Amino acid sequence: MVTTLPSQRFTVLLRELRKETGLSQEALAERAALHRNFISLIERGESQPTVDTLFRLADALGVTAVELVARISGDEKR
């Protein structure tokens, strides 16, 4: 059984949510007041967001930071 780290699950979730909302990396970055390159780095797993950034991304995606954490920890039933 292959276990993924929460940071790896976050990269997948961020990309999924961004695409579900129809946002480009640039549009998400603008909404979250971040640089598009940083969004790309996070989605590729080359950078990890701070707690502040997690909240900014959640807000930009229209979800709560609690929901993001629950979804990557497997606590939320889809």
C-alpha cells in the first residue's frame, strides 16, 4: 500500500478544486493575491503553502481552510 503525504494530497486537491471552479492558475493567483508561478510550484509539489497562504487559497476557491484540511486528511466523506 502506497501512503501519500498530506502535502502530496494537497497538490492534487488544489488542482482539482481550481479546475472545478474553472479557474486558471493565473486567475486563482489573482484572487488569492499570490504569484501565478507560486500556484504552479504548489501544484507540482515543489513548494508548500504557509498557513496564511492556505487560508488565502481556500478563500479564493470558495471553501474554508478547515474543509481543505479535512479533505486532505481523509476526514471528509465525498
